[in-house]
Amino acid sequence: MVQDGVLIAVGDLGWPEAKLMVEYEGAYHFDGVQIVKDDARYARLVAAGWRVLRLSSADLRDLDAVVAPIKDALATSVVR
């Protein structure tokens, strides 16, 4: 995701016009070093006005439950 010409994060799925990013976090993301990097990246995104929805493998077992919060977040987005 780019903000003011600066790359602040690379995400799995995003809607820049809505400042919404969806991230899938596999087991690797819960490693001691990686989780610290991820938290810092999410903090940069939030500071830049982005919303981040984080998903795990357990979430993917119910795709309706995955889609609903994405639809809600997009419906409440203010497109600039």
C-alpha cells in the first residue's frame, strides 16, 4: 500500500480507495520475530488511516464469516 508516494506495506488483498487491507496470517506470522514485524507494519497502516482485517486458517473454514466483515468495512468506507 502506498501513501503519499511512499510504500508503507505490501498486503494480501486491499482496496486502496477504501483504505482497507485484508491479511491472511499463517503459522509463520506467529513466530516471535515475524509477529513484531507484522505489528509494526499494522501500526504504520493504522497511523496512515487504513483498516486491517486479519484472518487465520480457522477463519477460512467459514467463508461467509470472512466476507461479511469485508462487506461491512467497505460499506462504511468513506471514499475520497
